[in-house]
Amino acid sequence: MKITFPHFGDAYIAISLVCKEMDVECVVPPLNNIATLERGTKYSPEDICLPFKVMVGNLMNSIDNGADTVAMVSSDGQCRLGEYGELLKSILDKNGYHARWILLDAVGDIGIKELLKRGESIWEGRKKSGLELLKALKDIYKVIKSIEHLEEKVHELCGYAVNPSDFKRILYDCKSKVFNSKSIAEANTVLENYHKKINKIPLNREKNPVKVVLTGEIYSLIEPFANQYLEDKLIDMGVCFSKKITIGWWLDTTITGHFKRMREIKRKNGYLNYAIGGYAKDTVEEVIEAKTKDYDGVIQLLPLGCMPEIVAKSIISEMSKEIGMKVLTIVFDEMNGEAGYMTRIEAFIDMLQRRKQYVLYGH
Ligand code: SF4
């Protein structure tokens, strides 16, 4: 059995480490690029959202490279995500890309017992015991959280760095070393070293950087190719930012914190009181929270064709005026005009900088 999965940010680092630990063969799709998107677009329904097209490209590349089993998360959510698993399988089958499929639906949809059964079937070719598998999964969760903790530090401090790009370099180095580790224990040691390294980057606390919240559709937030490597650009520009939606957050809310999540979803916020698919309700709430936490602005990211985030966008455009929070919405599509996105982001950050200066010094 050779397992594969579509790219979803740094998930490939974690999955390939567990595969090494379990002696299970895995095929990591080539990192996302324009060719992947073009390949996926060719076989996808024209009006489906962008993440689907990238995933088609990922899985075709992996099956070409010898994968015979596809594992991916699924959901019966109100948006198109509910169709992803079945539709992907059908498109790949029709075009001669056959594989065994393991769909990991949310606990609320299939129950914890069925989820565990499906989860276990991913590793059925392993040469290790069930207890060792459980330990590896527990340990990899810590690795994911540790990478995200490192990223949080970078996002929080890059605006104060003497040279913000130092943070970006260290983050890339660290992820590459974690990916190439021979075991989860080695990955943890690498991470410990990088946490120390990051604390030594020279800072200038006299700076008063712009602080923004990144919110929006989950795939656009987690997969750097889908947002044109926006986080790297913000780091280079010396903009501090925070991002709630990460793989660790998704694991917490989908698996371990399911009931807490259900309570959060039911909580009314006065602007969008019901879950309408994706994380649109969270997006609206993050804009409100950004105001209470004194952020300078919010950047909402969504891929072309994303239904829930378009609804959130229309609510936010009125709401942001009411609460006095600046919001920039960026819709990413397969036309990929990086310069166009960058001009808008630079103009938005520039406006926030001037506004901040005006509030502080009156000019
Ligand atoms: S949240 Fe948006 S982009 Fe993601 S699957 Fe749903 S419709 Fe598509």
C-alpha cells in the first residue's frame, strides 16, 4: 500500500513523519505550483472552488508517482466541501486514476468509532503495533503544535525585527529539517533548537508595526500556494499578524473539541448567527474580535467560487463600517496575477500605517 493525500499546508510534513515511524510507504505530491493547478483545472467542473482544482492536480501527480490509496478529510458541510470526497473519486476514476479511498469525515457526521476505524485503515500496512501507532499520533500532534507555536512567535515578532527576513529564513530552514527528520523524536529535537534560535533574532522594540488579523476560508489560510505566499510577504514587509485557523486548530475543533465547537457555532454574534458552511461565521467573529483586541486591520482571504466566504464578505462590508475596522478582502483565482494582489496588499498596509501614525502623532 502506498498512501497519498492532497496538500494542505504543512500537513505533508506531519503525515510523512508518521509514515516513516510506522514503516508505511507514502507518496507526497510535488509541492503545489501553477502546473498542478492547471492540471487539476483541466479535469474539474469549471465553477467549483479553487481548492478542489488543486487537489485534483495533487492526486493525479501522486497516482502517477505510484500511490494506490488516497486518504483525505471530508465533511457533509453546507458548502461544496460536502461533495469533495465523492466528486474527486468520481473524476479521478473516470480519467483512469484508480485508487482505494479512505474518507475521514467529521466526528459529528460519522461518530468517533467509525472515524477511528477509517483512521486505522490508513495504517493497516504498518509494521508496528496499535499502541505504537497511538503514540506516534500523539507525538505528531505535539510536532504540529510546536511548528505552529514557532510560526505564532514569528508572526507576532516579525514587525519588530531588525531584519524581518531573518524570521522567514529560520522558519523555512526549520520546516525543511523537520520534514527530513528520520523520526518524530528527531523532529522534536530540531524544533527545540529552532525555538531557541528564534529567541535570539535581534529585535527593535521601538518600532510600532502594523498589526493585522488574517482570516477567511480555511484552505486559503493554510495552504501557502493558495494565498500566493502572503505570509512571507507580510513578514518581509515587517507586518505583525495573527491567524486563528491552522491545522492544529482544525484538529482541536474537529476531533478533540467537537462539543466545545458545537457550542461556539450556536453562539449568536448579531451579524451572522448561524453556520452557513466553511468557516464564514468564524470570519465574521474574527473581525469583531480584531476590533476588541486593537488590531489595525483584517485581511480576509477566499478562493474564487467560495460560497460561504462571499456571504461573510457582504456582511463584513457593512459591519466593518459600523464597528470601525478596516478590512481588505482578497479573492484568489487561477489567473494568478501576483503583482495585482501585491499592489492591493501594499496599499492597504500603507493606509493602515498612515492611519496609525495619524492617530498617534496627528500627522
Ligand atoms: S469553504 Fe469555500 S472554498 Fe472551501 S470547500 Fe466550501 S465553498 Fe469551497
